[in-house]
Amino acid sequence: MTLARDRGSIGSHLDEHRRAWRDHRWGTGIDALRPGRTKHQGDEGMTEPRALIRSNADLVIVNPLAGALRHYTQQLEQMFDGSAISVAVLSIPEPSISGKSRLTWLWEYAKTLVKARRTRRSGGRVVVTWPVLGHFDRIVAPLLSGRQTSVVMHDPRPLVRAVGYGTVVVKIANLLAPKRSLIVHSALAAEHLPGSARSVVQLPHPLLSSMTSPVRPASPVVRVLGQWKPDRDVSLLESLATFLPSSRLEIVGRGWPPVPGWIVRDEFVSERELDGLIRTSSSVLIPYRRYYQSGIAARAIEAAVPVIGRSDELSSMTGRDYPFLLRSDANVRDWVDMIRSAIDSEPVVLERVRAVATTRALDGWKTWAR
């Protein structure tokens, strides 16, 4: 009897390992989760599997851009550490990382959505961090993962041509998609989404209360970080340079053209270096003509470093009382005055902002996830 029980146990363990290997091979493995714990798997070697048991998660995060949105996904999952909400993460590397075709990527995305349905508990939620197919995702993702699936819409009006944002597609999605199938991170994004407001949930950009402190440079360093995009306000940056002769002005990111008065590093930087650049800045600028959210701004808030931008875009993350918000019609002198104010600011002010902003973000997401 003991032997039979042992054989059954051994067989069960072997089956478990076979299933885990199969899942890891296809990039969709999941582990068992305790409340408040999270799990990465499916990053094709980007992260290591930690367990071999399936789970019924309260929240499943599907990240189809395992490289580009890795930090965003970490922010989102780690917010729930220590809470009663269990989280599982399924990530699919984009073609630029995996080397696979776009068609293969789409197939793996579809398989992962099906896996998410089996991973979440009954009544649990699924959140997709990027709309691979634009507004088509509002129909496809709930169909494959369940009606409790929402898609994060980062750019309601993409800066470049993208699939799934045409008028006809949006109308079809508004008719067929479940209620509250879209998540946005600002009132401006919600305002600019075409179609019915019934589809939209506004939640704060995920934030973590980092224990790190900024490193004040000996002389002021003002930075713009992140890759070049057409909506970057280069003329504003050129004008700022004439008013800030005593500050070191740096731009770091891929694709940037030369900007008079600024030191430009047209290159990709690692996550570690990016964090270091933020922590050693006197202030970080978000010089867009139009944007809906900023991962760089989120990181600066987490690091208690002053981030300067227009209120319409930043206030949903920082709160209206944030001391470095500019009006939408701010001129160059307004920007200069705000930069100087940020350079002279006390660390305790930024630490207070970080605490308030991260608490707001966590409260919003926890209420939605329940």
C-alpha cells in the first residue's frame, strides 16, 4: 500500500515536471501563488521559473511586450506584494527580442490569452498591458481570456500608424466589447478615446514606493530621457538652453537629433543606467506637445526626483498639488522658473509626493482588482 502510494506520488511529480517543461518551452508556464505574491514566466529566458504548480490567481497580467514594458509590468505586479490579491504574470517577447516573426508573436499572444483564462480564478481579472491589435483587442482578449479582461490603452491616438485604430474598428469594438474593457491612466487619455465612455476605466499609472534616494549632483543637471518621438518639443528645449547656462543639459535616448545647447546621447541605455540617470538628475523634463502618460515620469516620482511637465498630462499621476506642474499654455519663462524651483527643492517635499502618489496608485488598482 505504501509502495503504491509512493509510486503515485512519484508519477504525479513526474507529470508535474513534464507539464512545467512544456509550459516553459512554449513561454506560458505559471506557478502557484500565495496572496500578495507575483510571478513572471514566459519571458523566454528573461526570467527564471520559481515553481511548478498551477494557480488560480486573482489577477493575471498578460504582457505582450516583454522587453519594452518589462518595468511597467514589474511596477504593476509588485504593487500587490503583501496584499490579499494574488497575481500571475504571463509575458511574450516581442519580435525585436525573440527574433521570431510577427505572425508567430501574434499566435503566441493568442495562446497566452487562452492560458490566462485557465490561470485566473473564477471571477478573477485579466489585464493586457498593451493592445497588440489596437481596438480589436477589446473583442479578442475578452473572447479568449474571459469577459473580465481589460486592455491598457497607452496611446489613444498613436503617434505613428498602427493596426486597429481606424474609425470602423473603433465603432465595431464599441458595439461588441464588454463594458469597461479599456484602462487609461489619465483624464486626457479618456477624453481623447473615441466612442462610448462606458468602455473606459481610469486608473493611476502603476507606481512603487522605492526606498532609494536621489543623488544630488554638485552642479545642476537637467535631463530629458527616453527615445525620440515626433511630439517632442525641440523648439522648447532650444529656448530653454539660452536661459540655463549654469546647468548641464542632457538628452539621452535613441533617435534624437542634435539640439543646440544640449548634450545629446543618441543611444539605448540599460534599465540600470536609466535608473542611475534619473537618480542623479536635478530635474527631469517631459517636453511633449502631447502625451497621455510617461514611464520616465513614473520612475522619477518613484525615485523622489523632480519631474516637470504640463498639468493636463502629469496631474493624474502626481495629484493636483504637485509643485512642478505647468499650465497647458506655459511659456519658456514658466518652464525656466519651474526648473529653477525644482533644483532648489527640498528632498522631503519629493518624498512626501512619492508616498502620496504610490498610495493613490495602489488604492485605485486594489479597488479595481477586487
